[in-house]
Amino acid sequence: MSVPIEISEIDGVAELQEWFGYWPSFHDAEVLGLHLNRKGSSSLRVHTWEMTKEIDEKGYYVLAKHAVVEFSFEAVSGLSLNGFNHQNVIFGLAIEKTDSGFRVTLDACYGLAGSIEAEKISLRLTPGKPA
């Protein structure tokens, strides 16, 4: 899948697509942290990876291209979140352009789900598994 044209202007989007070779769905990714500020920037950290077709000796799919993606939000204007707990696995993550900026939607799986709307967002990719 390629980057949706309406979000291609976001800083960090091209680097994320380059890392994976496609636009990731964030299926089964885990929310590592959420930091909200009334003023200034807020952030969401998500650990994601590529699931290969290979099976390891324990019968699990081999995961590759691990990365921590940090979403930075400027001027948060809408927030609808629920379910935050000790583990926060999402079914997927979507970014869409809105009239007032962007919306990041976390599809429910186990734990945190919902959406964050902000005037501006950016992404920062850190290759590898989280510390």
C-alpha cells in the first residue's frame, strides 16, 4: 500500500514508507506511551513491525523491521480515547486530513482505542525494538 496522498505532506511520512517499503497498517502494533499537554506538543509512541511469511521454531510468524514511531501533535483540538491499560494493542492506525488539520485513529483490539485530532502532526521513526 502506498501513502495516502492527503497525508504525504506530513513530516516523517516518507521516511516511514521508505523503512517498510510500503505504508504500514500498524496491525497488532502496541501503544507504548501517550503524553498529552494543554499547551505545546503532545505525543503518541507506537511499536510496529513487519510480519513475514516465515515461521520460527516455536510456530510463530517471524517479525522484521521493528520500529518505534512517535507521532507529535501540535494544537490538539479533539480527543476521544478509551481503554488504556497495561497493554495497548491496536488493530490498526489511520491518518486522515480534516478541515482543521489531521486525525489519527487507533482501531480497537486490546486496550487503548479512539482518535486524536490536531492542527499539525509529524512522525519520527526509530528503527529497532523499544528499549
